[in-house]
Amino acid sequence: MDRLLVFSANSAKTLVEDLFMVPAIEQASADCDMVIFAVFPELIGVQDLFKKSPDKEHHYDMQVVRTIVQQAVPRPELKFFTMETVCGAGEKSLEEGEIIVPAVTVGPLGGSETKTFPKKEMFMSSGMYFYQGIQDNFERVIPGYKGFEGTSVIMPGTFLGGIFEKLMLGLKKNGGKVLGVNSGFVLME
């Protein structure tokens, strides 16, 4: 069974200030196949990711989770993603070569033409670290409805590492106590 967990908050700052995320992330890394960090305005994109594949007009398509896991999760512990808008921070928050694996887009072929999709310089070069020998492989596409512009998930290593680091520093500063529930999460099976 494929499991997706979406962590969401008002902002990326709120996401990393909520120390309840620490045990939740640990549990998610053990029990889920895919985890997406998103801010509230991105939740429509998360929904579109799973509702805009062709045969699922009124139902979430968990086959999309399976496809993403099979195509973009090179190791079981590397299952954390953001939407292409990087928790509302946008491409300006990315470093060159930061995106670890090819993006996965639900939408038209060439979905990378959308205005929010990161530039190719943001992806690791040489066909991606985990995809050696594959040149210019920056995106995997799952066909979407006709007329749907597309939405993508990416795995920005430094950005995600920053989330984990800030949570650990907050936990250390707080004496190891887990306090606060300012963010939300949704589990889909």
C-alpha cells in the first residue's frame, strides 16, 4: 500500500518552528512512501498532483504516489519533496545544483515550461547523481488532463536539509521538549 504524508503550515518559517514535526517526521520516514512539505497556498498544487491524472476525475490517484516513488526515490530514506515553488520561497531559495533527482510533473509533456518550474541549473548536473549516464534528465512526466498546465514535485537537498537542521536546533534549544502544533498534516493511503 502506498502512503503519502503532506506536512503543511502558513509559511516555511512556521513549518520549522513547530517541534512536533520532529517525531512526526521520524514516524513518516518509517511508515510513508512519500512526504511532501508545503505551505497552505501550495495545497491546491498538491491536490492537483493526485487528481489531475487522466482516469481519476473525482478520486485521488495513489498510483501517482507509486509512480513518483518508483521514479524519483533512489533510496528509501530519500522520500522528502516540496512542490516546485519550494514552500513558497520560490527558486530564489535554491542553490545551483541543489535538486537531487529529476522533478516529477503531472501534466503535459514539457511541463517544465511552466513559469514556476526551476531552471535546469538548479538540478545536479551529469544526469543527476542517482541517474548516472542519463543526460538532460530533469523531469519525469505523468500525463495529466488536457488543458491542465501541470504541477511538479522536486527534491531540493539543501532546502530540505535546512528544514531538518532548524528543527533539530529548535529541539536542542528547547531542552529536547516537543511543544507546539502550528502546522498540519494529512495522511493519504
